[in-house]
Amino acid sequence: MIKDRILVIDDEASIRSSLQGILEDEGYDVQTVETGEKGLDLLKRQNFGLILLDIWLPEMSGMDVLVQVKSMEEHPQIVVISGHGNVETAVKATKLGAFDFLEKPLSLEKVVLTVNNALRQHKLEEENIQLREKIKPRYYLVGKSAAIQKLRKEIKKAAPTSGRVLIGGENGSGKELAARLIHQQSQRKDKRFVELNCAAIPDDLIESELFGYLKGSAPHAHKDKKGKLLQADGGTLFLDEIGDMSLKTQAKLVKAIVTQKFEPLGSPETVAFDTRVIAATSKNLKDLILKGKFKEDLFFKLNVIPMTIPPLRERTEDIPLLIHYFLRYFSAEYGKKPKTMGREAMKAFLNYTWPGNVSELMNVIERFVIMVEDDEISVSHLNLFVEARELESMPGLHNHLTLGQAALLFEKKFIHRALTKNRWDLAKTSAELDLNTEALKEKIKAFNITLFD
């Protein structure tokens, strides 16, 4: 179980010692410092759920510390400690954002009660942050296929451990979902799940996003920033598309995983962390290793527990279940009467190969729920959407195309129309077009033909 961390900032050694003893007996992880400056410095390198802050401190006052902590992007709860006669100041501190105040001489029962309440409030605020950061739970691990049942068992086994997980699978297959389920079933579930998409961040910024930086360490570093690795301290860091991470950052990540420490950019001091790393990739990392684009030692560090998310075309028996789930979900979200999927339309969905996997299916169903007024989605609705899309991209409407480009576009649309008419039955479409099935598959791949093209 990950312990809640408490920081005590007080210039009296006896107070620091007493509070540390009381709170460690209660099962908390406690650190103490005697000045506000040291406390602020420690907050750059560690995460705390609560600060017990003396109002009267040498040099920087407790009130100034309170204001600085509250201005941070992420900050703990603060309980101020005031001497007798300073209650008015303590009340002012609560107006500035302090959770509560304790009056000296300290009462053991009052300290424990106040700390428990403050940490409970901190956890509620953390949960709200997680809910805001989390993608909408549009689907759970829906399905009855053997592949999905196997994946459920693997998640159940891996989740209670702190073992690093490497998840492979095509785009849209559900890698992030699997990572979130692992986190939700782990002992770290009350801490943060933090995501970093390595493919979405330029090479020159990914290191600072991961490890953080101090103000002035780079042109964009206008203030101190905690990196994702420290933001997820005590919780889980999900590194999506790890194969796109730069080699320089890979090397630093390997060192951090081995030592459980790292140095933020611009900092001479190391930062300790306790973060579970789950990585995902749609690329073949072993091929990248052979090409010198991925570090082999990082692969072995991440691949403690390997998992593979099957593509949707390999678990077609799950498609009706997913369709039913999405129809109910989006109907409720948009306040519409639940729709059903007609038999012929369902046949087309089952025949289609779903290159975008579950994400593509989800988007298609959302479109139908919004745009189709009928209670039942029929195959005619597929034609309706296709014709609208085709009109938008007819040669000459928007671009000046060469004869060759126009011919290719016509061929793509002609094949797509035939596939739609035949409910994506490849054998039937091949016969109609006088092509063998393999040749048709090649053309679908070459033209990147999708359900709504």
C-alpha cells in the first residue's frame, strides 16, 4: 500500500519531532524541514498530500510559503500551525486556501483528526483531477471472444503487482483501455494515472515533458514544472507509442527505471520516485531495435509483462456486443431513443475489416446515433453516408486532378460502392468485379478503403 506523504515545516525541533512521531505511528510517511525555503525546494522534487505549516518562520514567513504553494500547478492540502493569540492570522490563512489550522500547544487527538480530514479532502480533489483527465469510459473490455477472455485474465494477474507492462496492438485496438484497467485493479488505484503520448510530442520536448525542468533551464521553461514521471509518483505512468521516443530520452528513461531516480532539466539534484510504468506500441519494437531506433535494454526493462490486444477483425464475435454497447452509450449521452442495428447492416459490419479497430467502430456508431432519425439502422443508411462522402470528393469539385489521379479516384469509389452494396462480402464483391479475393484485398489496402470513404 502506498503511504500518504506529509511535510512538516516548523522551526521548532521539538514540534517537528513530536509531529513526525505521532504521524508515523498513524502509518504516514513524514518528512520535516525547519524553514519555508527548504520546504519549497523539497516540493520541487517530491509530491506530498499534506503540509503542516507553521505561521511564524525565520526569514520567509509561513504566509508567504502558503501563497507560493497555492500558486503551484499542483499543490497539497495545507494545515497551518499557529501560536496562542495568532488565531486571527490563522483564519486569514484559511481564507487564502489553507484547509484548517492547529493551535499550540498541539493536541494529539486534534492533530490526527485534522490530518485525516485534510488528506481525505486531498484524495477527493485528486479523484476529481483523474476524472477530468480520464477519457470518457465509452467502453469497458466488452467481448466474449477467447482473445478478450485471455486478456482479462492477464490484466487480473498483472494488476496487483508493480511489474512493468508492455502492451502491443494496432491503433484503436484498446491499448490505453488495458493500461487503465491494470491501474484501476492495482494497489495504486487511489493515485494518479498519467499519460504521455510519445508520438504527439516533438523530440526536443519529450525529455522535458517526461522528467520536468526548473525555471530558466530551457527557452520554454518560464516556471518550474514537474514531469510526468513525478506527477505519477505513487501511481501509474502510461507511455503510449513508446517506439516514437527519441534515443536520448530512452537512455535517460532506462537509467531512471534502474535507479528509481532522475534529474529534472536544469537541476543538479536527483529526484526519487515510485511510479509504475506501462508502455504501449503499435510498432514492432524488435524491428526497431535491429534498425538502431530503439534501445534493447529499454525493451527488456519494459517487457516484464507483455500483453497483446487483438485487432477487431480477429474477434468478430465481439462486434455485435460492441455495437449494442455503443448504441446504448451514445443514445444516453445525446438524449436519444436507443436504436437497433438491422440484420443486413449488421452483416456489413461483420464483413468489414475495421482497420481502425474499436475506435473506428465507436466513431461510426456515434455518427449513426447522431445522424440517423430512424429507430433501426439499415444498410440503406450506409449508402446514404457513402454517397454524401463521394459527392464531396468528386474530381473537379475542389481540386484540379490529372487524368491518372481521376482514374484512381474513380476506381477507389467504384470498388467502395461495390463493397457497400454487397455488405462488405469480399467473395461476392470479387466475383462481381471479376477479381480474385486476394487482389481485392490488396486494392482495399492500397487505396485505404474504409467503411465511410
